[in-house]
Amino acid sequence: MLCEMTNSAYLEIRRLAEVGRFEQGFALAAAFHHLLDDIWSEEFDLQGFRDKFLDAYQSKYPDPATKNYVAWLDSIIAMEIKTGSNQNSAPEMSRAPK
């Protein structure tokens, strides 16, 4: 689900650039850049990513024409809690070598 959300963000960044909304596209790219960098860290957690990066983006750009990434991530976190799975970090076997 994180892959779907990230892919959607990349597509939205392209759409924002096409219509000249470069500042918003940059802000969205910056938020997702942190996901891709931080997911490999032992300290990474989805709630922290949501609170620190996605919420700031969504608060600044609440436009209903764009995706609500905070709500999307909240649904991922809720599913994780419901199923007891740990999607807060990447599987051990797919971690980048140290």
C-alpha cells in the first residue's frame, strides 16, 4: 500500500508541474523523499512520517482536487493495527545493506 501511495504521489507531482504548481509539487516531493530515505532506518515509523511530513504538506495544500495522503496513510496505519502486522518498517530481507 505504501508503494501505491508513493506512485500516486509521483503522478500527482507530474500533474502539478504540468499546470505550473511547482511549489506544491516540490513540497509533495520533499515529503515523499523522506519516506524513501527513512523507511530503511531502524527508528522509522509511519505515524512519525505522517505527523512530521505528510500532515505539514496536507495542511498547507488542503485542495480537494489532490489526494489526501494523511487520510490514506491513516487507513494504512489502521489496517496495521487491526491485522497486527508491522508495516512500520521494511521487511528485514529487503533492507539496504549497511
